[in-house]
Amino acid sequence: VSNIEIDKDSADAAAFTIEDTVDTVSPQSTETVAISFDPAAADNAVTRAQGSSSLDATAELEIESNDPETPVESVTLDGEGVTGAIDVASTLQFGTTPVGTTTTRNVTITNDISATAAVNITDTRLAGDSDYSTDLTDETPVELRPGDSVTTAVDLTPTTLDRKFGTLTVATDDPRQSAAKVGLSNTETTFNVT
């Protein structure tokens, strides 16, 4: 074997790396060449993966040798990148909420059944009005395999009469969808007189 390389003219050559190679193959024997696949390194990987839960990539491996019948052998390399598909409501409405009373709404975070990989919820953050709270922040990280979901309560306990706005950010380890945001709001805050 005089040379083993990935054809640089292949569209997705950057996604494949030769990790271990061989110099000699004895007659009637077999040797192994180790190749790694990194779908994120493929040309336009993020753009190609948008709206899809997978990223297919192809390249050619060329093996040059002193074989007089086949001095160059080409092998097609195929890889399929897998990713999760987080689905969560974009808004959570609390309606009319009295001062000093806790109103609870549930939000469900799902890794779609069509996803091709698990995804981990690595963190949750609340921003905006400090009258919102959630218990999911204490439970991260959470692994969601395809079709799995987790439901968490979001509480609103108004301390003043103004409307309450916030954002729940769900961070994941998926580089294609690193965060999902849920807008939080009420329609009005009332004061109960007894």
C-alpha cells in the first residue's frame, strides 16, 4: 500500500478522518483502516441539518498500491449524523393571577419520536420577572431518548399588580438546537380584597 487518503474533491471529505492505516497487506489476508466520522465537519452541516433530524454524508477513500491489476481502489464512505429533535411549546400563558397566589402551569419537553439520537437537557434558566419559578433546574441533566419527554411545573406567584413576563430557556447538548425558549406571561395581575 503506497497511499491511503480521502479524496479531497468529495463533497463531504472534511467529515471523515483516517485514524489508523496500514502499509502492507500480505497475500490472501485482510487489514483494517480506521476512519472516524464527524458530521458537524461536513460542508454546510448546520444548514443541511436544519429541519431534519439527520445529516447524511459521503466521501471516497482512495487506496493506492503496487497491485498491477488495480493500482487504485476506491471505497465509498457513508455516514449518517444523528441528532435529537427537541419539541416544547413556544409560550405558556398564566391568565389572570392574583397577587400572593401561586398559579401553576405544566410545560412538556419532548425529544420527538422521529429523532435519531438522545438529547440531554443540560440546564434550564428563568429570565425576566422574578415571580416565576420552576423545579426543573434542580433536576438537570435529563436524558431524553427518542420519544421520551419530561414535564415540569412552572409557578407564577405575583408580588405586585403589573403584568408578568419571563422566559424559560431549556439548554441541550445538541449543537444544532442548543436551546429552546418558552415565553411566559399572564394577562393581568389582580388584588383580592376579602
